[in-house]
Amino acid sequence: MLSYLIVPGWRGSGVGHWQTCWAQSLAGAARLVVQSWEEPDPREWHDALDAAIAAAPTPPILVAHSLGCVVVARWAARTARPVRGALLVAPPDLERSDCPRELHGFAPVPRARLPFAARVIASDNDPYAAPARSQQLAGAWGAPLTMLQGAGHINGESGFGPWLEGQRWLAELTGTTRAARPHAAEHA
């Protein structure tokens, strides 16, 4: 059976966010637990990710959003624990001039090739990363990039609830035909 580890970004992924929907609908899904979503500590988040991966019943598929993508890249640059792959959605540019001070400890974003299969999904109007930076990160990580049009930060505020298109990319990454159990009412 596949195992999934949902890795939210800064401030977590609230009700209605696609990661929350997936955590509830993906068989074998667990969600990263950290001490503070509001005041993230790079070392604590790294250790929490490493412990969650170690506790998974099989090498997991990481499903990261925003700062979670950076945490995955930082973890992969320092750890050899196996994972099956990663879906990295809306990685932020932490080196931009208006980056919040709470996130400074996570910069610079590692540019090392990831030692597992990955796909980056970004948006051409993400307020936290210009398309060129998303392309740079995907290229450095050795991951194909899918650039969505007008999708904002690809979060609940941008209208991404169950996000069926994302589930199809996850299924493609894992080699399965359907990633999640059907919802009573599904929305793109």
C-alpha cells in the first residue's frame, strides 16, 4: 500500500485547502505535525519531517505546498532516508525582497537535484514566486514543471479544494490510476 505524507507550508493548510481534503481522502495519508505553523523553526520542521518519514509504513510520497516544498528540498539535501517521490506545489521564493521575516531561516532554498522522482506545480501569478524562479527551482531539483495559468498560490484562497487535477498528477507520479477515494461532491 502506498503511504503519503502531507507537508503543509507556513501557517498550515486550513479547512478547504486541497491538502486538508487530500489528507482526509487519500488512503495511507498522514499529515506532518510541527510545534508551530505560525513561527516556523527550520531545525524543528526538518526533524519533524525526518521523524514522520521514518515512521511511515513504506517510503512515502511527499505532498508539499509552499514552505513545505522548501522543507522537503532542505531535508533531501541532508538526509538519505528513502522516499518514493514528491509532488511540490507552489514553492516560494524565499530570497525575494518582501519575504516575511518568519521565513528567513529557511533561505537560501537548496538547489541540489532531488534524489527521488518529483514534479513541481506552480502558477504564473503566484504572489510568492515569479514564474522564472519556479522554473529555476524545478530545473535545479531535476523535476518537470507544470505552470498553471492564473492559479495564484494554489491554495484554498485561490479556490483549490479537492483539486482533482492535482490528484491526477499525484497518481501519475505514483504510477496509480486514481490517487484518492471519490468525494460525494467533487470540485476541480
